[in-house]
Amino acid sequence: MRFNECQEGDYRIFVGAVEAPKGEGYLAALIVNRVRGIQGRHNEAFRDDSLACGYRWRSPDEAMHYAMNRARELIRSQSQLLTC
């Protein structure tokens, strides 16, 4: 397993590459939390433990790259909904 995290505006992104069953590649996973208030409370906005319908990526880097891009897309779409 490999994990990474970053901050994107008001959101905290956690991505991971999890070894697929039987060692056949890596599954991409993500959690997006919205950080609110001065104390930095987190509210889970989105979670998916098997992105792309469980597609198996060849490397953990590919899986985490896909998960991070997907998280950023979700944040952008959420921001557009809030401004309309």
C-alpha cells in the first residue's frame, strides 16, 4: 500500500494505491474531506475505495496519479455547484 495527501483550497485529499487481490496490480482509492472553521474540522465529502470500477493499475504511482486527478475533478465540480 502507498498513500499520499495534499491540501486543495478548503479540501484535504487522501489518495492510495492498494495491492489488488492475487497481486494483479493496484487499485486506486481516495477520500476527500472538506476542512471547515478555524479548528480545521473535517467533514467527509467523498470516498471511493475502488475507483474506475476496480480497474487494476500497473504501478502504485499510476493508481495514485489517477486518484489525485479524480479528486481534483470532484472538487472543481463541487465548487461549480456552489457558485451557481
